[in-house]
Amino acid sequence: MKNNNLFEKFANAATKFTGSSHAFIGATLIVIIWAVSGPIFGYSETWQLVINTGTTIITFLMVFLIQKAQNKDSKAIQIKLNELIASNQRASNRIVDIEDLTEKELDQLHCYYEKLSDFAEEDDDIHESHSIDAAQRNQDRKLEAFKKRHEEWLKNQPKIEN
């Protein structure tokens, strides 16, 4: 499944190199050489412009390189998570493609999972439910059972007359 695209190869190599200690040492050496050469060039505007232009160009290009690497990593992580969700019988498959939702939809889903967390805290066993729907049904059954026990308890209480 390796891609032989020239740009892909270049981007991967550039990402690997720019994240290495060799790249950091090289950048540090360039700055030191530039700083040491200041007196030679009389700290001229051209001398300052060289470092400013060089760092601006490198920063500009690195933004795109970093974004490409992040997009690739994010996609790989999403695929791995989707595989975990799909392979787990207790997981809800409804969240497999949530990265395509709007920010508002993600916030709403986040609220649902906060509610699920609240249900889990009320459960004796955190593995009792696997989805919001199942958790809600579980809580409803518990509430009904509690109401039933409470009604029976009330029936068995002695009647107090005024």
C-alpha cells in the first residue's frame, strides 16, 4: 500500500528530516554563523535581511509541510479508531465517521457522552452499557425497579391514623 508519488516521498522525507536533531543542529549553526558574520558585514540592513528572509521562507514552507503531516497522521488515527469501534461488539457504530460533523453536532454528541459518563457513575459495573441508548434503558429499568420496590415498601408500612 505504499504510494510511489514523488511529492509524497519528498514530503515524508522532508518531515522526517526537519524533525531530526540534524536539522536542529544545522539551523542552530546557520544562526551562529550569521551572528558571527555580523561584524564582518557591519551589521548592515542586508545582513539582517538575509536571516529575516531565510527564516520567513522556511517558516512559510514548514507551515504547509506540518499541516500535511498532521492531516496524514489524523487520517491514520481516525482509521485505527474506526477499526477499533467496528471490531468491538459493545461499541456504537454511529460514531465511526463523526469527524465529518459540524462543530455544533460534535458539541451535542459531547453532551451525550457526558450523560453516558453520568450513567456509568451511577452503575455498579462500568461495563454494563455500551451506548447512550443502552445506558438510558438500563437507568430506566433501575428506576422502574426502584419505584416498584418503593411501592411495595409503602404497602407494607403500618397505617398511621390521625
